[in-house]
Amino acid sequence: MRGYMRDQFEYLGLNSPERRRANKPWITQGKSAEAEDLLTFAEECWEENEREFQYCAMDVLRAGAKELEPKHLPRVRARIETKSWWDTIDSLGPWTVGTMVTSHPELSAVMDEWIDDDNHWVARSAILHQLGYKERTDGDRLFSYADKRGGDTEFFIRKALGWALRQYARVDPDAVRAYVEDNADMLSGLTKREALKHL
């Protein structure tokens, strides 16, 4: 696993089934925990060296994300910006931040700020926050994010745009196909391939 993650993090060596069993009691508690307890737990897990602790924190935050309020978003962002890699962002973006935006639609305006952020992990989180929305996806917002970051040279931005567009294509394939065709010169090959993968 360390090699797969480019040796950036230490690991306890738990396989996925072992990790799920170990995390289950914490996830159960997370479903009924108060926001302050959720965030404190996550922050303490982030202090640990081994990556499995961050995975546990992400699972617990996902379980209790509906308890989080707009005032808590800066603390979630701090998790995004600390020990950042795709594995944490791809959970925190859609399943913690995304749930917060669903519960508090006014946070959409914050996502509109995040998409312009110099930290590409913050921008990736904005791109992915609607990943699980399905029919509730704001297509215009997604396309506007692609307009802003479609020419980005950062791999993780290009990949995220393609992934988000591919998910939205399950809802409105014609809109995604038309967007990619209309912006073929601006979008990277990676983004286009990912967006059209199932069309």
C-alpha cells in the first residue's frame, strides 16, 4: 500500500476487511455523535502517523456529516489541507463536504470560492462535492467549474473533472456529451476520456 501511495504515509498494514471491522464501532458512534465530538475525533486521528487512522476519521465524519453546520466547514477544510492526497479528498469532498452542502445550501457559495483556490486539493473537493447527488446535481454549477479549471495542468484536477462529468452523464448524458464536444479544445484528453467513458 505504501508503494501505491508513493511512500507518502506509514501504514499499520490492515487489509480492507480488517479495517472495516476495526472501524465499525467508531462509525456506529459517529452516527449519533455531536459535531464537536466528530471533529475532535477526526483531528486526533489526523495527528497519528499511520494512514488507517485518517481512514477511520473519514468513515466517522461520513457517518455523522449531517450533524455538521456551516461554522464547522473551516475545520473540515483543515483536514482537506493536511496530509492531503487523493484518498482523503475523495472521501471528504463528496461524503462530508457534499453532505454539508446538501444540508446547508448556502455553502454552495463557498464551493464557488473553493473552485478558484490555489490549493488543488481544495479545488478538487469543490469539483467532487456533488459526486453523490445524482438527479440533484446542479449541472450548470458543474459545467461552470469545468469552465474555470478545464485548462488546468494539474492531473488531480483533470481527473476529478472527468469523474464528476462521468457521474453527471448518468443523469444527463446529452448535456455532458454536448459540453465535452463544445469544449474539446479546452479540456484535457484525460478529462474527456473520463467524462465520456460510459457514453
